[in-house]
Amino acid sequence: GAVVSQHPSRVICKSGTSVKIECRSLDFQATTMFWYRQFPKQSLMLMATSNEGSKATYEQGVEKDKFLINHASLTLSTLTVTSAHPEDSSFYICSASWTGIETQYFGPGTRLLVL
Amino acid sequence: SQQGEEDPQALSIQEGENATMNCSYKTSINNLQWYRQNSGRGLVHLILIRSNEREKHSGRLRVTLDTSKKSSSLLITASRAADTASYFCATDGDSSYKLIFGSGTRLLVRP
């Protein structure tokens, strides 16, 4: 149980375009979803926390207008990288959780390459 | 920002040997968790230890926690080639449900 999927698994786009990444909880209702960014051989950096039906809470230094997060239902959150630039190339990972537990369940990640 | 550091950054051992990874953190915590990440994949939860616990076991995993030193260790006994992965500790941040990850240890188990 507690399976989280991400789509797409990898995406290549041109500089200036926007990219949407979906995160779905497949067998549970996720009251909270998290978005992380990971550079090669580095740790995960939390970008934002989103609760279903409310605005996301962004970490310090993360541009909310650049990284749009929508958590419209208890099973789906989306991250849109707007006007992507090469420096946005990274591995983006989502995780999901529900009220009362401390463990997070992670998606498989999305590798974004901006040319 | 990252909560703390993990040590060593990389570890290479022979199959059958034990692997020990250490994690240090900076602030008070409610719990500490260990996660595993295979290359290019998401993370898998391994074990959670609460601040009032000192040691916890799960299969071949043994986790210790020393809140006075703000450190934890993960021991994998009788390692297997399939244990090759990166291992991260994570502590709860300023909210109960937010995780702050350590820098990770890359473990290579040679067959």
C-alpha cells in the first residue's frame, strides 16, 4: 500500500516553456503533499508543502511564481515549472502523507532537462 | 536548509560485511527517520525512531539515537549487493509533518 506515482518520469523541454509534473497517491488519500528538488549526488531540498484545497507553503528562497503548485484533490498535486531555464534542470520528487502519520511516501521522481 | 550531515559521504564494503552510517542534526526533534534511495529513483522509508527511544531494530537494520549528542546511526548487518543505494536520515522540522534531510551516505556493496 501507500503507492505514489509521478508523471512524466523524464521530460526534456526548451528554455522558456512551462512543464507540468503530476504526483498521484494511488491507494490512499493524501491530505498533504510535498515537493522536493534534488541535484546530482546531493540531498533532497524541500520546495513546498501543499494541503488539499489550500495554497502551498513555500520554503525560503523558492519562487512561488516560478514553481506553481496545485493540490486540487486528495490524490493529485501538480508542480508547474513556468518559463523553465537550464538552471531549473534537476530531479523533482514528490511525496505524500496523511494526517496523523510522520512517514512520507515518495514518488519515483521526474528528471527535468531544460535545453 | 539541510538539518545536518551524514558521515561517511560514501562507503564501499564487501558483501556480508556490516555497514554503519551516522547522522548528526542541529535542532530538537520529535523523531528521526531513515530512508533509502536507489539511483535515480524515489525514496523508500526504512525506519522511524522517536526522540524517547534509544534503539530500534527492523530485520537487518539497527538504528540508534542519542538526543544528547544530536546524532543517530544506521547499521545494516550482513550486507547484500542489493543494499547498494544512498541512505538519508530525516528529522521533523518546524512542523510535525515536514522532513529535513541529511546529506546522505552512498553505500556500495561489492559482490
